[in-house]
Amino acid sequence: MANKVRIKFWKGEGWQQFRRLLIYFKPYWKLIAIAFVCALIVGSSGGATTYLVEPTMNKIFANPDKDAARIYLALIPLAVIAIFVFKGIFRFLQNYILRIVGQRVIREIRNLLYEHYQALSVDYYTDTNTGVMMSRITNDVTIMERAVPALTNLFREPLQIAFLAGVAIYMWWQMALIVIVIFAVSAYPVARFGGKVRKYTRRGQERMGVLNSILKENFSGIRVIKAFAMEAYETMRFRRENQRLYETNVKRVVFDEISAPAMEALGSLAAAAVIFYGGMQVVNGTISSGEFFSFVASMGMMYEPMKRTSRMYNDFQGALGASDRVFQVLDTMSTIVDEPDAIEMPPIREKLALESVHFRYPGEKNDEVLCGVDLEVKVGQTVAIVGGSGSGKTTLINFFPRFYDPNQGRVTVDGTDIRRFTMSSLRQRIAMVTQDTFLFDDSIRNNIAYGQSEADLERVVAAAKMAYAHEFILSFPRGYDTSIGELGVRLSGGQRQRLAIARALYKNAPILILDEATSSLDSESEREVQRALENLMEGRTTIVIAHRLSTIRRADRIVVLKAGQLVEDGSHEELLALGGEYARLYNLQFQE
């Protein structure tokens, strides 16, 4: 059975994760080599210490030659001091080097994980809970840090055990082999328990991810919770998930803590055998008392390193459990990537177009969201997209910045498929303002100049004035340096929207996408934002989604989507005269 456990690690998933971890340590192999030399010295010091027990007993306490005893009495304490000083120095060097290396590796993994998250496409974020993602980059990577000291001890402690075993074999090889066999048997439960620790660590991290999701959801939606008087319900929901986390962690603790008692139980057998059989040999005169006590000291000092090895093995397995989840993210490939020979997008000259576009969201088995849509937007035009809820409006505009790619058909700029362009150059030419305005917990200046390496105050102020935001910005004591809080919580809805428009103005992109940018505002705020939007739309190719049809009457063209199909196309007056879907939607709103 012990063989099966060992093979399961070295040939299974654990070994694969271990090898992947080692890749990140490879650049620091010189430092690691120095640390291993230090570990070699530290490990050998234990054997040297126990070896001194025999001359201490035989050359000092049992030596009839008092003069010789005095010489040994002067030398052996000095040797003990020297051993422990060297051991302390090299233990510090080993731990310091490996901790520094470990922190660098963890820093690189965390950076790599965050960078990979940034590269993943929008569909990943749609399908993955935010709390789970946060848990992996914080909790999981933090637990992976345990692998560093664990690896250190998993190298150093077996070395010390080997040196101590060498002294014991030198002193009394027959008895040493018996004790070593007993200790080897104890490795089986340690390996079994380590596998359980890894399993429940991974499960605990999954529970922690769910808990983080609840926290983020609750803190973000605290006004809704209070408005509906749902504090008790949310507290119960948190308690329920927290209880599941507790139960999982208790199982991990059981298997983590049971290793040491199991080793102690088996170790007591070795101790009993040594005391009984060894005592008989001393009484019979087969070995000296000095040799016996040196042997006992070697065996006794082997116990603590073995117990620490057991603990470190469990920690290492826990780190591997966390690394499973981290590597799972790193192995996730983005569905939207640049082609190998992608080029920079040139300035748009003629038109944007959707050509026979079909689309169904990944994993969905329902009907297509868009079915054979053809749409052309000429440079400088303002085209409005209207339709009922679920008609595919937002899906359609998500193709232009390549948040998604069509399943069939293509999106083109001047006749060239946008997949031929690098995503960075494509997105630099597009500005978006949506109904769900996202602002960063930063100054007003940095929010307006987001995406630029340096915030040019003159350009920031000019953009704010065009967005009719300058006046309210100056009303704050710190003006453009005012911190607006998380998601712009210190601003009203209209103020947040005008900052988003100022951000789009600052970017000065030739293509503008407006996704129901005024739908959540009151009438007064809508008028202010609408004036700002008119400044923003001037001279740009604009695609507008609007819930309030009164806001798009002046669009050059209005296209109507219904059940994923483009059913009407024309001006406001033409579509009203047609008496079709647009007229129905318009009359419905007018009646309301």
C-alpha cells in the first residue's frame, strides 16, 4: 500500500503540480544551491552532536584516567559550542535565502496570474464568479507560499535524519536497522493523511471563493439589502456558507493533526525496543554505556525531524491543493486572441459593417442571439439600434471591440475583418459609454484620463467642460484631485455619467459606442448628459443603443432588432410611416 501512495504522487497529479512549481524556482537555482549546501551543513550538525555523546560518556564520566578526562572535558564543550554556532549561522542563511527566493516566486506567480486574468476574454468573466477569482489570486497564492518553507524542511530534515541514522548505524547497526524499518512504516500514514490534507485544502479554498462572492455582493448591494430589510436573510446566508467552510477546515485539521500522534505511537515501539534490547546488551557487557547513550541520542534526535517532516509534508500537500486552482486559471485559454500575423488597425476611412453575423453565447443551447445580421455604418454617421429586451442589441455592439467574435459571418472595417487587427489597436479607436458607469477609486483627474500614461490637466479640463462636468468638479474642495470613492460612490448618477463622457472625450477615439447611456437618469440629469453626448458624438462614427426612443430621433439611421434579426432600417419619420416594429415600440412609450 505504501508503494501505491508513493506511486500515486510521483506519477499522478501531485507530481505534475510539483514539477510546475519547480519551473518558477529554476531562475534562482544558484541561490537554491547555496541554500542546499547550508542545509547539508545544518543536517550534518545533528549527527555530529549525537556522536559526541559517546566520548562524553566514555572519555569523561567513565574514564579512570582523570588527566585524560580533564582534557576531554575542556575540548568537548568547545566542540559543542562550535557545532551549534555553525549550525545557527548556516540555518539562518538557508532559511533567509529560501524565504527570499520563495517570496520572489510567489510574487511572480501572483503577477502572472493577474496578467493572465487581464488577458482572458469577456466570456470568462461572464461565467466565473468574481469572489472565486479574487480568492485564487489572494488566498490560493498565499497558501502556495507554504510550499517554500515546506520544501526547505523536506530537504533539510531528511538530511538530518540521514546523518543521525548514519551515526546510529555506526554505533550499532543491527538495532539501527530495526528502528529505521519502524520509522519507514510510519511514512505510510503520513502520506495518506497528506493526500487528505491536499483534498480538503482545495475544497476549503473553493468554499472561501464562494464566501468572498457573498461578501462582495453584499457590500456592493448594501443599499438594496437595507431597502428590502433583508439583513437577517443575508446574515443567515453568510452563516450557512461560513459553516460549510468551517466543516471543510475541520476535516483538514483532523488529517493535519493526526500525523504527529500516529508517528508518536509508532515511535514508542522503536523506543521500547531500544530500551529493552539495548539495556540487556549493556548489562551483558556487549556494548558500552557510552555507545548505548550515543545510539539512544541519535534515535531520539531523529524523532523531531521526522515529526517536522510530517508537518511540512502536510503543508506542502496543502500548497499543492491551492496550486491546482491557480494552475487551472493559468491553463484557461482566452477565446478571443490576436492572430499570429495581426496588424495595427489603420484609420477608418469608409465604414464599419456586420456581414451575415450569427451568434450564440458559449455553452448556450438556446436559439441564436443574432441570426444573419447585416449592418453598415458609414464614417461620421450616427446609427441607433432599438428593439425589445433580449433582441440582441448589446450583443451586437460587443462585436466591434471584439468582446465576442461571431460564430458565423464577420465584422469588418473598410472591408477588412477586424480579426486581422491587433486588439489593442482596435480598442484604442473605440470609446464606450454605458448605462453601468464604472469609475475607479481614484481622483477625478485620473478617472477622466484613464488609459493614458500621464494626465494632461489642460486636456482633462477641456474634456470636462465639453461634458458639462467642470462646474460640479470645481464645487469640490480639491477640484480635479478629489477622490470619488469606490465606483464613484461620492457622486450622483448624472455626475458619474458626465465623467464617463469626459473620459470618452479625453480618449478622442473616432468610433463611439453608447449603450443606453441615459436610461437610468432622471429628466434633469438626462438633459445635462444629453447635451454632453451631443458634444461627444460630433465628428465621430457613433452607434447608439437607447431605451428612450425620444433621445435618438435625430440619428442618421435607426435599425430595429427583433428576436435577433434586423427587421427595419430607416430614419425616425420613415419608420413611423412604415407602421412596423419601431412604430409599435414608439407608440408604446408615448402611451406610457
